Amino acid sequence: MNIKILDSWLREYLKTDATPQKIAEVMSQTSVGIERIEKYKNDYIYDIEITTNRPDLMSVVGLAREASSALKQFKINAGFQNAYFQKIEQPKADDKVAIQIINDPKLVNRVCAVVMEITIKPTPPEIQERLETSDIRHLNNIIDVTNYVMRTIGHPTHVFDFDRLNSKRLIIRESKKDEEITTLDGKSFILPGGDIVAENDHGEIVDLLGVMGLQNSVVTSETKRILFFIDNNDSQRMRKTSMTLSLRSEAVQMNEKHIDPELALDALKYGVQLYKEIADAKVISDVIDIYPKKFTAKTIDIEKEKFSKIIGVKIENEVIKKILESLGLLVKEAKDNFTVTIPSWRARDLQIPEDIVEEVARMYGYHNIPSALPQLTPNHITDLTNEFYWENRVKQALKYWGFTEVYTYSMVPETMYEGNPTNAVKIQNPLSEDWVYMRNTLVPSLLKTISENSTREEIKIFEIANVYHKRQNNLPSEEINLAGILKSSNITIFNIKGIFEQLAKDLEIKNLTFKTNGEGNMEINIEATKIGYAEILEKNLIDFECSITDLIKYATTKKNYTPIPKYPALVEDMTFVFTEDTTVGEIIEIIKKQSQLIKNVELLDKYKNTRTFRITYQHIERNLTTIDIAPIREKIIKTLKIKNLKLK
């Protein structure tokens, strides 16, 4: 959000000899971004960008406080002159009118109000000029005061024509669905329900609180009495109402950012003071101040050494204390720590010790902090329960094997959803027909990527992302999957097998097994758990998908040391004839289990149904002979026959 203010207006609360250019330079380095300074008559206009977390700076007083602190850090004399407002005098009993406001504390945090007799006449030129240069339209002295107070103090205000309210009571409530209102600019709206409104004794809605006044209570040229009204509202409702009805104003942009409720009474006092000066105002009611949940200041304890540890440079404790106190924070110093009391206007964005450190760092000046690389953490210190660590391990491995990572949408149309759409997680308000269902598999999205790159003869892509499964009476379950597709003229299901074998080796996963069916598709298992699959889609296209969550269950970074054997290995080849549906992987696993002396089994040759395996035997304490090997050989043959693997 950007605001504009005159330099002369700022200097009512900021006492300094610094030039406007210097003020802009210092503020831009430490606080808000002053995008430009524009010469205006004998004055200057600041065009200031305010970040969302600092609604306290959307005012002249707030900016003056901030500028005073920043200038002091640059060794420039500066002082903050806080605003002082006179107490509102109570009217005589004979002159007093009655007004009652019934508030719902869930909707409005604080309400301040007072009734006044006023005279509508031209606004003083100085106030007109300050408003116009702030891009706020000048209307009349009554409306102008509400905007002037808002810009000065930083809290939106509102004014009703008291006689047009036609009521001695205002009831603040939630709007009902389909209630109709007409705003002060003559536009009609149907309320969605849940908005904050005020109604009179006759059940008429007279205000859409915090957003915009209504036509039936707006001040006119005939107005004689006003209800000056300050409401500090629930920010979420402000945002929802404003966006739903497309009603955007500076006041609502402030209201949706958690305006400090402690400012409400100051805004009321200042408004009454201005009305007396420029509208001959006379207070004719009691001052209403409904504040059920008063502000309680929060304290944050922070160790002194934390500042240098985070900032990276030693800042003297006295300097730290001065910086924080210049920002309006109350600081108590102990031997090893500070206790910082947070003022109401910073209660939302100063929550933890690191926030306090940041305040010191920015005011000290980032340009005064030396550039240095952060201290590196040793690679072996790893949180093995962190899914992001293992995801990165998998991504790095696939990258070095020639894969390219892709990102696709989690939402898919019905044509890309695998399975019955009634079992899908359906988006209630989809943006388009292509984004209706949350996908339960990643493969269709990857196939779409392949089709969009059909001119490429070879592709190796993968994605790691969530898939979603519907659950009754609960939120959908989310599971992280790994999926990939290989496109090549010379590819088989064994390419996928090799990828997963190497991935298991990299993640120290044991007992990885594979099971194929007659169609060449493959099931991927760890121990007895199925974690994924691979399937041949076309002659030159194979896909795979597995659960990253299941992979992590079995992954580890622990390495087992095996000393180099002192004694040579004994190698022999064994040839068997199998039927066509016997898998080599299953045979290798069976052979390995027959003796601890078997260190390795690999397929050496194949011809039709004949398979030749090279078996390596080795003992860590002595040489092996054929006599040692003979009983193992017999056991292998016997076991293969017992397993009924159709050994011929």
C-alpha cells in the first residue's frame, strides 16, 4: 500500500533539521521505501510504500516515530513529538441526547462514539491541501475531518447524520444472507451474509462497518447533528466483505490489517478537537467507549548474545537498548538478557525474539553489517525423519542418471483421472474444467508432458509430488509419490529394475525384490510391502511410480564396514533350463540364501530357456576347496526343485 504525505505535515511530529532528501534516504535504508519525493510549492510530497505487516506506519504520527529513530542511528539530530489530545468535555444534562450502541465483541474489538452539533462550512485551506496532496478527495469540513484524522492518527473513522439515523440505538450484528444495502455513492449490493453491519431501532441497516457508509445515513448539506463513530473491527471479516463486494478504499485496506484498537479513543478526541475548531462543534452526548477485551502488553525475553549471533556483528548493549526504546518499546536490562515490552501498535508483528533482533538490525543499518557466508553445517548431521532430505537424495540420484525433473498440476480433468471419479477428491469451485479432481497418481500428468514433447525420440522425466485419496468424514489423505517415464527405441522393463536397484543401494535399502507378470509389467517390493510398479505402455514407453513415504521407512544413512578379504574367492558357473515364465531375479535370490559363503550371484548367459549363473564363494578366514562347495551345489539344485520353479 502506498500513501502520500507532505513534508510539513510530517514535521509537526518529527523535529529535525534533516532535509526531505536525507529523510527519504535514511527511511529507505532502514524502514519504509520512499519511492520518490515531489516538489510541491514550498513543500515536498513523500510517496511512501508501506508493507502489509506495518499498519502503524500508515499514518503521519507512526512515520514520524519511525523517522526519528532512523535518523538518530545516522547521527542526525531528531526527536519525536507525540500527539496530545484534549479530554472531551461532558455536556450539560439539559443539552444531552441519548444514544446507545449494542456491540458484539466477536465482530468489533472497540467502539468509540459521540454526538455533536456542527455547522457545515468550507474546510480550512491547509487541511484541504494536505488531503488533496495525499490523493484523498476534499468534500466538506465534516467528511474531511474523518479522513484527516485517519491519515494523522492511523485509525479509520466514520460520521453519521444523527437525525437521519432516526434512532437512539445502534445494534451491531452479522448481516443475513441476501440483505440489500445502498452505499453512499448510490450503488446497491446484496450481502452474502456474515458481514458486520449496524441497524437502527426500526431494523434498517444504516452502516456497513469498516467498509463504506450507506446512503440512508450519510452526511448532507442539511446535516445539523452528527454521530462521530470509530469502530475497530475483525480484520478477516473486513477483508472478506471488501473482496466479495469489490468495495476497496483506503479505510478498508487499513481495517483489514489489524489496526491498533488503542488508537480509537485518540482518534475520537482528535476528531472532536478538529470539529470544534472548524465546524463550531458542541458535544451533546456522553462519550461512548466499548472496549471489552482491553489490550495487554506482551513481553519478550531475549538473550544479549543472540543479537551478535544472528546479526553477525557485535552491537553494544547500550546501542541495542537505545534503538528499541526509540521505536517505542520498553526495555529492561538484566545481566544476560533484555526483557522487551511490546507496545500496542507493534503487537501483531513483534512476536518472537528474532523479531526484536530484526528491529535492531534494520535500524543499525544493513549496510553496516559485513557480508559473510553462513557457517556450513557438517553433512553428516542430518534429520533422518525429514522427508525433504530423502526427496533431495532421490532427486540428486535421478539427475545423475540422466532424468529431468518436471512439475505438473495437482488438479486433473475427469479424462485424466485414473479410476472411478466418484472416489476422487473433487474441488468444490474449480477454476476450469481441466482442474476438477485432485489426482490419485502422477503418471497421467507425465504422459501429457510426453505428448507435448512428441518430437523428442528419447525422454527421461520424473516428478515427486502429492497424490490425494478420499476419506469418509475426514480430510483427504496426502501421499508423496515418485513417478517417471522413459521413452526410447531400446528400452525394457529391466531398465526400471536397474534404476530401483541402484536407488536402493544409494539409500541403503535392503531386501528390494521385483515380481513380473506375463505381460512384462513389474511389481516393486521391499520385504513384503508393495511400494510401487512399472509397466510397459508402448514398445518404446515405460512408466513407473512408487511411494516416497514407503521408501523413507526403509532408508538409512548407516554404512556397514566390510574388510577386504585376505583369501581368494572361488568361482563356478551353473547352467539350468527353465520354463519361459521363470524369473531370473527370483532364482538369484533363492541361490543367495543357500549359504553364507555365497557372496555374489549374477546372470552370465542365456539362450532360449537356458540360464547360466556365475556364483562367487568366499570365506573370510580360509581358502575354499571343491569339497567345501560340493554340498552347497547340491543344496542349490535340490532347493530349486522343491520350490517348483519348473526346472527342467
